[in-house]
Amino acid sequence: MSRTIYESAIVDKHERWIVDYSRKYESKLEKEKRLNIFKDNLKYIENFNNDKNKSFKLSPNKFADMTHDEFIVAHTGYKMGENSTMSQSTSFMYESFSDVPTSIDWREKGTVTPIKCQGECSCCWAFSAVADIEGIIQIKTGKLISLSEQQLLDCSTNGGNRGCNGGWMMNAFDYIIQNQGITTEEGYPYQSMQETCDTEKQINKVDVIIKGYQMVPINDEQALLKVVANQPVSVALEGHGRDFQFYNGGVIT
């Protein structure tokens, strides 16, 4: 059956995409299935980007031949740990801070490590906790050190953290405090799966120490602004929307 000019153009885009992302399919049937998904995703992206009222843009990326359901199963799945209380037990440390800038980007200040990928392991709690500590250490010492999510994945298993099945950043902070530190990414590299805790690396190769942490007051945007003006913040967000699958740039509102 012959294809229209539009369909042929989509096939060409898919072929270039296959090369760009080194994708391999097991059969012609599988390739045809993925082509149809790719086509549907392209249509969604083009329609979205044609809306001038949108504050951000989408683009086909390495997930472009996956349905949204497949993407959710493989690359999200965060499950909040049992220790999800948001209580503020001590006085807010930035309460008296008033010199809040109109904008700030900690990436421009060299406080954020390059983007990392958790793969198909739902341990975003570990990545969020580690990124926050990396930023604090850089601000305090001037040194940007990539820290180990795998150590948290393997060893921070108390209080509700369940490895690739979800967890909570506060539990990760508690573990680092109790362990008297955390090692580097190089010393305990990421494997994209939970493994047995390496006690030698856990105890003998501590590179960074924290003594505590604090919750931002609930539903207080002014308090959040004060914190972000002083340091990066560890957050979790609901990212199941289809737009997250193809996000390319701009501000999601």
C-alpha cells in the first residue's frame, strides 16, 4: 500500500530518529507499531507547540516511540514513603531573610551537577535528596561534588524507603546523618537497580557530611522564595502528565 507525502515524511523522520537514538526493533511488526506511536506523538507535539498561549515547548526525544502509558510504567512510578509528614518542628531558619531577588538560577552559579538519569528505577527520592546536598556543599565550600544515589538506593532502607519502589527524601537525609556522611558518585556508582548495601563503601568512603535538614513551611510561597534565594531545595512533584514525556524548554505552569 502506497503512503501519502505526509506519511512518507513521518517515515523519514522516524528513520532518522532511529539512527539518532540507536533504537533497534525485534521485528518489522514491532517497527510498524512503533512508527504509528511515533506518528501519534509527533502530532500531539506539533499541536501543542502551535498553541501560542503555552509557556513551554515540547520536542520528540528518546521517548518518542513510547505510548504515554508505557512511559509512566517505565520512567515514573514514584511512591511516597510512609514517613510523609510535613510538620515543621523547629523555627524556620530563613524567617528574617528579606533580600529576596526577583529571580535566581543556581545552575548559573555552578551549584548544580549535570543532569542525571534514574532510568527505569523509581528512586527519584534519592536523586532529589542528593542534588540538594550537592548544592549546599558547593555553596559552603566552592566545590561541586557529584554524590552517590546508589548508596541511598542500597543502604537507606529504613523508615519507608523501598529502593526502586519509591521512597522519601527525609528518610534519605536521616540515613546520611546516621551514617555520618555519604560518598561520591565515583566511589559508589549508579546501577539503575537496588543492590545489597556495600558496607565498606558506606562506612569507609564518606566524602560529605550533613548535620540536619528542615522543611519549608507548608503552603507558604514567601518562605519558599526565601529558601531558594539562599540554596537549592529538595522537592517532589507530580509528573505523570503527557507534557513531561516530551518537555523541551520553558516554564511549566
